[in-house]
Amino acid sequence: MQRRRCQTDPAGPAQARFGARLRYWREHAGLSQAQLAHRLRYDKTHISHLESGRRAVSVAVARRVDVLLGAGGELAGLGVAVLAARRGNVTGTGDRLDGSPVPLPGSSDEHEVVLPWRTWRERVSRPLGLTCPLHADEPCVEAGLAEAEDGGGVHAHLGRLAILHQVGSEVLDPTPLATAVERVAGDLVRRATAPADLHLAADYAALAGQLRGEVGQSVAATGWLHRGASWADASGNTAALCRIFGLLSHFAQLERDVDSAARYALAARTADRTRRWAVAHGRLHQARVGALRGDRAEFARHVAAARRLIARFGERDRVEASWMTEGGVHVHALLSGGRRDLAARTGDRALARRAADTAQAALDLAPGHARPARLMLALRLADCLARAGERDAATHLAAPLLATAATSNLRLVQREYRSLRSSLPR
């Protein structure tokens, strides 16, 4: 009888997700159900029912067990999702869950990020797959930009997030910005009363993970990305989930962990098959994995599949992922990196020349204010030219960049700098 009620309960899937992750964190901590129950002063049966999804978890218990198992806020966030589902997924209830804070890094009542919002919003291009948790349509981001200066609702947070994506693409040291983004993510979860809050928290966590990963803070980046994936899954934010898996694949590629990169790329491709941009995004990451393996056929297969999908983009794809169009800088950047990696492994100068053409196209498309991307692409172009045998051109292009590249703390810049030094030792 209890099991049947769980299946018809709207909170059933959220409870099942909480139970599965509770089991994971308990086993990760090396505890049995009985040991965890003893520490919480519960009966073992209570823990068993929580893990099987037969008992709905309260927010207070979710937070206690999160702290005890060191889950970094994931279990606390899932507890919020269970409560929201039990309330019928109604947004804007306005009531607080309770007075205790969710144990998240950076959570604070001071959740405002001090930026000249009015100035920045005029320069914002649509960020990576950002969707509105209330309406999921195009005008919401524009409305949010208008509210970013002094609004306090969902759309104001959405507008600020769009601006923060833009700011993050322009700064050479994103560490202070990452701290501010983390503070907002923690605050959103701490105050969460509905799935819309977790939806936004997932997007902020994805950006926090991206910014931390860019400066090589792998542990913090992975923690935020896994936390964001949990919140995205709990709130139905599959666009953020696709993006997070892509970032995890990207960072695994930087670590040369090809197997993990392949698993995350596949996860990005399959997280939401209804979005062509998401599937194409995953395919392009799979192509980079093929290039790292030196598998030219695998690289070409995934690139061709991604291009077929991009050619069939619908309105939602163009709205959510304008950066994924065939003529976009993102696609050219991924293709140039893959071709360069293949050329480096095979010594194919003709392929290196093609990689240089693609890198030049990406550099031409990159906006002038995107300083980190332009530095990275210029170094890559020089590397491709050197591998194509055009050493004088490579030296001429690289010379004014080397001092900045040598002292940069951005991982992509460091990677391109090292690759260039290996192809152009002098």
C-alpha cells in the first residue's frame, strides 16, 4: 500500500532521487544503514525507507544528513525538491522552509553582485542555453535584463545571470567573479521555496563550476558542477544539465582523462534529446574526444552528425543556443582544437593547415571584448601554423602574446601556450 502511494505521489520521483543519492553518499562515507541511523538517532528502518523512496524526507532531515555525510549541499537541495513536489510544484508561495541555512560554500544574505548592471546589459549576447524557469521563452531573458538593476524576483536573477555570463567571458582572472556567483547559488538554495529557485541555482552553479575550472581549481569546479547537476535534475532544468555535462567533459579533456571525457560527452548528448542544440553540443565534445584518441574517423563522424543537427535547428535551438550555429565562434573553436589535436598526433601538415584556417575563422568571429577567448585562439592559430610548417608566420603572430600567456592563470591559455612551445621551441 505504501509503495503504491509513492508511485502516484507527485513527489515520488524526487523522493526516489533523494534516496538514490543518500545511498551513494552513505556508501561513500563508508557507513552502513545502521551506523547512519545511530548517528542520526533514528531507527535503521527509517534510513531504509528513505533510500528506497518509500518515505518522504523532510528538509530538516535532508540538511542534517547532508552535513553528516559531507554531501556539499546536494542532499539538502534534493530535500527542497521533494518539498516543492509535494506542494504540487507551485511557484511563488512566498513562505520560507525554515530558519536554518543550507550548508553551501558562499551562501550569504548578501546575494547581490556589485556590477554596473545597466552598462553591462547593453552588451549581453544570449548566453549558453539559458532558459526561464517560469516561462521558458525568449522575452524572459530580455525582461530579466531590464530588472537586473533593482529587481529581486526570478527574472531579475535570470537577467543578472545573463550579464554574469558576459562578464565571465571578458575577464582574464574570473576568481572574484566566481566567488560572487557561488554566493548567489548558495543563497538561492538556502531560500528555495519552489523548483524555479533550484532551476536558477543550477544555472548559477554551472557558471561557478565553469569559472573555477578555468583557473584550474578542479575540486571546487567539480563540486559545483555535480551540485548543479543535482539541482538541474531535481528542477527539470535539462538545458543546464546538458551544459554541465559538456563542461565536465571539457575539463576531463584538459586533464587528458579521455575515458571520463567520453562518458561526460555522451551524457551531454543524451541528457535532452528534444533539444537539437544539446545533442549537437554533445556530439562536438565527442568529436574532441575522438581527436584526443587520434581517431580521425570518430572525429569526422561526430562532426558530420553535429553539422546535420545544426542545419535542422528550430526556433528554440536558435533562441537558446545562438552560439551553436554553423557560423558561430563556438563551433569553429571546437573544430580547430580537434583538428590541431589530430595533427599533433599524426604529424599531418595538411590537417594542421585546415586547423589554422578554422582557428582564424574562430578568431575573426570572437568579439573584441572577449579577451581570454581571443588570446587562446591566437595562440592556437600560431600553434597550427607552426605544425603546418609555417614557422615564421607562427613566430610573428605569437611573439607579442607570449608574456601575457606565460603569466596567465587560465587553463585553456596555459594549454595552448604549452602546445605552442612544443611545436615552436625557439
